[in-house]
Amino acid sequence: MDSLLRWLITFTLICVGMALVFTTGLAGAVNKADVTKISFVICGLFFYYSLWAGLVNYRLYKAKKNITKQTKKFLEKTKFISGIFLDLGMIGTVIGFIYMLSSSFGSIDVSNTTSLHMALKTMAVGMGTALYTTATGLICSVLLRLQTWPIRRLVSDKERKSDDA
């Protein structure tokens, strides 16, 4: 199957998945829980690089799979960006834990149930930030690598054929 068609199918499935995220209210839950909004930064970068992957696939299709230096640079950038998604997810995790621990334990009065309730609410927000940013970073990293996999395979096949010649 052609790499452009693979990308198109993958991107279509991603868009259907994102539509489900919005219609089920999960995007609103992430917006409410993620105080850093890192999840949305990751998603924005993901869609930018997903569209760029589509453009590279289209150019390869038009050039009859002629690999250029630009294609190799694109693959290097997407590998780097995929790692950045993971790093941003981990930064969100750390910030979420810091938020959770610093804002909830300092004001706890164990004899006051209202104080405990507020501390648990604050802890939940911090934990939500930690988990949502981690999940978003992991998912976007995997999906970006999945979209660029056909291009990587095409490049490695071309390099292997040129080494054999």
C-alpha cells in the first residue's frame, strides 16, 4: 500500500478518534483537570506535524517516491518532536505532582472536614494534570511515529537498495 494512502487512513482514524474525544466530553475534562494546558500544546504540535507528514507523503507520491534531503530532515525532526511530546508529558506530570503536593498539604487541618475536602479537591486537580499530560504525550508520540513509519520504511528500503548496488 502506498505511504500516502497509509497516512490518509491513519489521519482519518485519528480525526475520528478526536471527534469522539470531543463528543464524549473528554476534552472538557482534560481542559478542566490540566492546569498547565500542556496537553493542548502537545495536541497542537501533533496536528501541525501530522499535516506536515501528509504533505511529505504527498510530495513523495508526486515525485514517484524519490527521497530527498528534505524528507530525511523531516524524519529527523519528527523523531525529535516525538521525543519532545514524551518530555512535555513528563514535565506536566512533575508540575502536576508539585501542584498536588505543595497546594494541598500546607493547609490541611485534620480536625476540619472542609479543609480535608478542599485538600482532596486540590490533589485531584494536580493528579489530573499529571495523568492527562502523560497520557497525551504518550499517545501523540506513538501516533506521530505511526504516521511517519511508512516514510521511514521507504527511506530505509531505498538506502538498502542503493547499498546493494
